Amino acid sequence: MLDVIVIALGGYLLGSISGSLVLGRFRNVDIRSMGSGNAGGTNALRTLGWKFALLVVLIDVGKGAVAAGVLPFLGPWLSASPASTLTLGALAGFAAVLGHIWPLYFRLRGGKGAGTAVGVIVVMAPWCILPLLLVWIFTFIGTGYVGLATVLAGLSLVPSMWLLGPEPLPLSLGLLAVGLAVLLVFTHRGNLVRLKSGTENRFEKARLIRRRRS
């Protein structure tokens, strides 16, 4: 039990290291007071440029990968009968995403968790990356909406996990897929509301499908 508690807490604390907020301190800016107010890669790109956004994404994806891929190996050091590495990895990864969304170090105001979730999936279920990427790309170039692309990619995680994963699918991976999908829909609920009202920001230059048809 100690291994579960410590590794979950470690994942959350690691996830609380927000790339945009840490890097922003070197520039004396708080990205939450700029653009959409979100501490994530998309807002970083819109407000501070692609170089800053790239570093943000690398940090956010990296911490998800480290949480899921490294922290579980502490299990044998913490308990004589530790939970499986797979279970601890899913737990630590999910906790890292929670930490990114509600970071302890930044008054519980973080990003939407997509980048950190990608890092977790790269380690825990790499077979899901290609389907998620394809869904995200086609939605983005078809609509120009980053939020919609992220939500649909997150939802596609569930069938991708079940259809392409090992048989039988470990319960920890199934729960991880559902949990991450629910979190991504929840954190992008504002985007969905703005989509419905027609006020959501979009990247017009990304709408390649429409341009070709026109």
C-alpha cells in the first residue's frame, strides 16, 4: 500500500511542474494572464512563440513519460509486495496529469493535461499514439480547432486501447484510457461551449482541407 501512495503522490508532484509557468518565470511573465489564460502549449504558442511553446511541450510530455516510466520502479523499494509495474505506471501517469491540471506549486491553476497525457501514453500504450495522432491531425486540418482535435483524440484513446492493445487488456490500462479521456473532455469543456456558440478561436491557416476544396 505504501508503494501505491508514494508513487501516486510522486506522480502528482512531478506533474505539478508546469512547463509554461516554470519557463515563464525566467521571462517574468505568467502565461495565465495572457491569451486564453491557460498554462498549456497552445496558449504558449499563441502568446510567446513557437520556441517557447516547444520547450513547454517537451517538459509537459517528458514529465508524463517519467512519471509513468520511471516512478513505478521504486515499488520494490517501498513495499515487500508491491503492485505490478503496469498498475503503478498507470497510477503515476494519471496522477501526473492531475498535477498538471491542478498543480500544487501554482495555486492549483495549470493546463489542460493533453501534453502530459501524451507522455503517459507513449510509455504505457505506445500502440495508441498513431491513431490518436491521426485523429488529431485530420480534425485540426479539417476544422482549425485545437480544442476539438484534442477532445476527439482523447476520446479515440478508449477504442484504440481496447482494439489494438493486448488481449486480455489489463484493467489498469482500460481504466487509464477512460480516466484520461474523461479528464480531457472535462478540461476542454470551455472549448466545447465556445464551439457551440461559435466563439471558439481557430487556426485559419491550418484548415488545409477547406483550402484545397475551395
